[in-house]
Amino acid sequence: MSIIPVQEIMLSHPEHARAPHDPAFESGAAYAGKICPISEASIPILDLGFRHGDAAYDVVSISKGLIFRLDDHLERFARSSAKFRLRNPFDNHRTSEILIELVKHAGTKDAYIWWCVTRGRLAAGGRPYHADSYENQFYAYVVPYRFIADDSVRQRGMRLQISSFIRIPERSVDPTAKNFHWLDLQLAHFKACDEGFDLPVLCDANGKLTEAPGANIFFIKDRVIYTPDHGVLEGVTRRTTMELAAELGLTVRVEAVDAEQLKNADEAFLTSTAGGIMPIDSVDETVLGGTPGPGELTTLLHNLYWKKRWEGWRGTKVDYTQYSPA
């Protein structure tokens, strides 16, 4: 069994073809107080989301016109906002409506749907550092689907580096709330790319594995799947992978794991909205399982993930015939 060429299918199959749309939205659609082409969207320079990274965000994907696990993403976003004492100006129903309208304007059947709530600015007469005194703002955008790892990288397996950077401690910034505090991840990613790797994975101060930039990590040893139990985003694709593993009769252990366990694994993979299940070939130049390329169980999970998605599993179907110009 080989890795399904997901990117190729998205680009070539008629069922994934882009729906009619205004050429102004060719690069994507955005919401910044109103729906507009993404090139016209802007955030006020005094918004604390820009100035201090004071925001919560989420990302959901759509493929073949089906938004995957939208309700789960909306619920996670609500939890993230609450943890950061942010208030979404819109309820889940209205948020969903805006995101679907953006998809329709862009005409994208395969897309990356991003939204956030920022702290905004202090209201007139408000008291600084009192959460209720700020005018929280909602922003969103839709762009054609983005892959952390494209077809060629997934088919050969990613080259992962265990980073010398450590993850921001969870007592400082709660990683279960999706946030803008990414400099540890960004700097680790730059270093990994400079040194010929595709992506880094970071550990905490005690040497326990946490996560990669925008992705959760799993590894397989003796047909048992392991994933870190702390210091990580509670990824929706992570949860999906656990459900698929159970469907296949595989055991998943969520526990503290370290870098040596990863390097000695038989197989490993990353999970993310931006790519689904992404096979790992090697860690610090050590080929996992002694055989180059995606492992057997990783390939099985990868292909099952996309097969079920394209069949409509947990999907919200977008009706592009209801499109109306902004």
C-alpha cells in the first residue's frame, strides 16, 4: 500500500474543482468587519492582537466541499477564548455562517479556514488590564488548502529534527488554547530548515516530547501508538487519529514520552489540519524502523483519514449554489 497523492487529487479531480467566484477573491476571502478579498483585509495597528500577540485562533479545513469537524473546532475555539479571557463577538452559529460565506466567496472546495478573536483596543473610559474593558475583535480568512508536507514529502516521509529549543512552559502559556505565541516554534523551524530537515519537534525543559510547529506527534513501537500527554495542543486531527486507530483495533497510549523513544520507534507521523496525517522517515537522520519511507500502519492511517473525509465523515457540506456577492 502506498500513500494516497492527496495534493494531486485536489488539483486534478473534477469533484475538487473550484466553484465560480469573483476574480477579486482568487487569492482568498477575509472578514475584517466585513467580507472582502483577502488582499484588502487589515487589522488596526493598535489592536493588542497585533501588538502583544493577545489572541486565540483556530483553523479548520475543507476538502471536496466538506468542512471537517467544524463543530469540534468551534468548541475548541470557545475554550481557547475563555482561557485567555476573550469574548467572541459572534456565537458559534454566526461564526459558522461567516466562515461558510468566506468559502463560498472564494469558491474553494479545498481550503484552509482560519479565524481569531483578538483583545482589540481599550474601550473609551475602560480600565487597563481589566478584561471586560477591551473591545475584542473577530477576524477570519479562507485561502486554498495549505500542506505542511506536500505529496512528495509525505510519500518519502518527513525528515524530523529534535530541536535544541524548548517549548514555552505550559505554566506560562497554556498550549491547549491555540495561540499566537510561536517564537519558540518559529526559531526551531528556521534552524531545522537551515540544517536540511523538514520540521523540528520540541521537548519541554525535562526532555519530554511536546509538539512540532502546528502539529502533534505520534510514534509506533511494536504496533502500539504513543503520543505526548502534556505540553501540546489538543489537536482535532490528533483526536481523529486516535479514533481511526481504535477503528483499526490499534492501541494508543497517551503518556509522557522522550526523544530517545521517538528515535527508537518503528514508525512515526505528525498530525495537523494543514496536512492530515504526515509520515516521518527519519529523526535526527536516524531512519525509523531501518526502512526508508512511510511505515505500514502510518500509511494505513493516512489513507483511511482521507478516504473517510472524502466520503463525508464528520463533514459539513457547503452549498456553493447559494453564493451571493459581498
